[in-house]
Amino acid sequence: MADGDLRERLAEATAVGDGRAPGVVTGTVANRPRTVFVFPGQGALRPGQGRALYATAPVYRDTLDEASARVGTVHGRQLTSWCVDAEVDPQAQAATEVAQPLLVAHGVALARQLMAWGVRPDALVGHSVGELAAACVGGALSLADAVGFAAERGRLMGTLTAPGAMLAVRGADEQDVAALVAATPRELAVAAYNGPGRLVISGSPDAVEGAAEKLAGLGAAVRPLRVSHAFHSPLMEPVAQALADAAHALDVTAADLPVMSTLTAEWQPRMDPVHLREHALRPVLFGRAVTRLLDEGYDTFVELGPDENLAGPIRAAAVHHRATDADGTTAGAPRAAKSTDIETGTDIGSGSRVLVVSAPGEADRAGAAKASSPGGARELLAMVGRLWVRGVTLDRTALDAGRRRVPLPPYPYQRRRYWPDTAAHGLLHRVTWQAAPLADDAPAGPVLVTGVDATAVREVAERFAGRGVEATTDPGAVAAQTVILLAGPAKHRTAAEFERLQRRWVTAFREALALFDRAGARRLLVVTRGLPFFTASSA
């Protein structure tokens, strides 16, 4: 239960329908997810953005008030007013002097509310000015410094640079875009590389309008962004030195959480004058940053903003990443992921999945039309529920404060407890590596064999069968007592080939852990050398 009437919610959950009750989420925890908070850049806000959250989420409200007091009046309003007033002029809200500090304040406030409920991210990433919010949540910048610098950044860009425009482009050939930029290098630039086939161009209004017509004529989908200036383009050069000067006043400390920079696609940006100067001029490498996060095993992305502005590029990157990994051969016939697999967080292949959600989500009360503005604490808690059934840890003490918990029977009419006791092999593992020679000629059957080399997997299973041990490569065929992972060859000629092999090994290992849990097996053996198995060392 996130909020609302218990009787009404139970009626929804038990109503006869297509089997999926509204407002009810389920999931199976196969491994601990690695969560990333994603902070969007300018163009992501809309009127009434924080109205419901301000009224229902106390940590969000306190943080927004703190940021608003630090920045003061901007274009005649406090940040709080700009954030909660649903009647505010969208064009006035999109002015960069308003939008930049408001984005940072809103993102940090959302993150702090989630963290107060025990949702602690494993990494942070911010698109453009969103990197300031990421640095603040990560501990490198105080809230006062983050919103203060964002306000000064917006003021400088709003007063010292010419008006500009930006255009989201999807499905265009990068060579066509590069040719347009080369034709007008001082008026047009690629502002962001958001992922496969997804770019943002920036420049003077006339240059962007002309580029939109040409790209649309070539079959690309184009969408103007709600911005007042041409960020990440040559039009920002008049404020470059002033931004560096303003950055000298920042008190930057060591971050408590990992932050992935979208300027460099590297960990822990320095947030010094040089970085923050280049951050305004150079393109955003969001797609490259997301790909690196996927490469390193991050699989749960929480976008702290409305409209799923960045959810689409993240899903596209995840689909491309999975399709790239699937060009090898692994046991269980891997396949390229479908976009719907990514969006709903369902399994992709065997044991690997990516979930992308946006916070707080749309307000959608039962029996009511979908609201035109984002929801509040109820919708944010519903999103948290999706994370919880995935395995994300929550602080129940904070969540249950001021609420009455209602115990429900796990099975109708039977007063029996079904809560599981601690097992010797739980669903979550702390993996350690220890060489362990086999005590017998072969492991106890039935045996499930998996690995990156399908041929070796099949041959080892056949060798076991020849020795009278029940063995299979099909996870659903038998209740295996032992899972054997064949690590595969380690030969490589280039660094790129090694990285590709490394991704395949990590994926295979995660899949083996999932199979180990699903089968309820007693042992997981990893063969690292010496195939066939009967003369191998194992770990």
C-alpha cells in the first residue's frame, strides 16, 4: 500500500480482468540491482512540476524551500513558486535564468526524498546542468553551491549570450548532421549525443530551423526543445571565462557516491573551473555515459524528472547494448532484446534485465482521468514499489512512520505462516573466489551446464551423460543439484576484443547465479581452465 483507501485498493487488486491488477506490482529478486539516479537537463520542466510533491513529500518540500531561500527571487518569483504553480507561463519558466537553478533544486529534492525512504543509489549521472544536481547528491557540492552556481550559470547565459534554439533529432544519419554543422560551424553544433540514432543540435534560431527542415526531409524525426538559448554550442563562448571565474568560489569536496560525468563519460568529474567551463561548451556524451554504466553492470535507472525525457535514450542504449552482447554464443540461445523487455523490466535472455522508471510518475487516481501534472508522494511510492519488488533496499522505519500497518493472511482461511526462514543458499550472494579441487570424479547430478561457448557446453554435458551422470543444458529440464559454468577461452588480440569478452563473461556469470537460485542447486562450479571438465581445476 502506497496511499489511499484500503478497501478500494483491495477491490482493485482482486478484480477479475486480464490478470494484471491496477496498482499492483510483482517481481522476483534474482540478484541485487545496481541503481542509478538520472538527473535531466534543461527542457525537462513544465508548470506545476512539484505541486503535488510539495504538498505531500516533506523532505522534498524542505529541500526545495532551502534551495529557494539560497537563490532568492528570480524573474519576480521564488523557486518554490516557479515549481508548484501550475498556471505559470511555460515560456517564462523555460528562461534559462529560471530553469537551471529550478532543475537542480527539483532533482536534489526528489533524490533526498527517495534516500530518506532508504532508496540509496549506487551511482549518479546528470545530463548537462543535471550534472550539478548529481554532484550535490553525491556529496561533491553543497546544495547552496549547486543551486547558487546553477543560478549564476543561468544568469550569465541569459544576459550575455544571444537567443538560440535546440532540436532533438532521432533516426538521422550522423554524417548528414555533421555536414549541416560543417556548413555553418559558428551557428550550429551537435549539443548532445544521447544514444544510438539520437542527437540534439543547437545554434541560432534560423540555423536550427533550416536544419530541422532538411533533416525532416531526409526522414528523421525532429522535435524543438523548450529552451531559450543554444546550450553546448559556439553561442556559449561569450560566457566561458565568466563561468570559470564563478567556479573558483565553489567548495568542492570528495564525493560520497560515484558520479558519472556526461562531459567525459568518466567517473568523478572534478567540478573545477576548467571542467565547468568545458561543460558549457562541449557536447553532452549521455549515450556514451549510459553505455559505460551498462558495461559495468548497472541495471536499474531512475530518472528524476517528468515525461521520461531520458528514459527513451536509456532504453535505446540498453537494447543496443544487449544486442551487441548477444553477437556471441552462450548457453541458452541468447537473443537481441526487445524494447518492450527493457521498458517493463522483464527478463532479457536468461537472468539479465534493465529497468528504467521515471519519478514521481503521473497522478492517476482510480476512476479519474490522468492528470496533466506529475503526481506526489503516492505516485513516488508506487515507483518505489517497483524498485522494492526488484530487490532495492528500503528503510521501512522511515516509510512506516505515522502509518498503521495492516497484517494480511498469506493464505485464505488457514492460520499458518509461510514466511521463509534463512536458507543456506539465499537469493542474494556475496561472491568470493577460492580455488577448490573436486573431491569426486564428477559432481553430484543432476547437472546443469552453462557457459559462453555453446559447443563446449554441449560436449561437456554429453561427456557427463556418457559417464552415467544426468546432465542437461536446458534450465527447465531437471531440478539440478549442481550448476557448472564453463568460463570459456581467454585469448584476445586487442583491448576492444578483451572488453567484448569481459562483457560476455560477466553476463554469463550473472546468468549462472540466476540459474543456481532458480534450480535450488547445492553447488555452483566455475571451470576456469583445462576443458574437458574431468581434468579441470574448479573454483
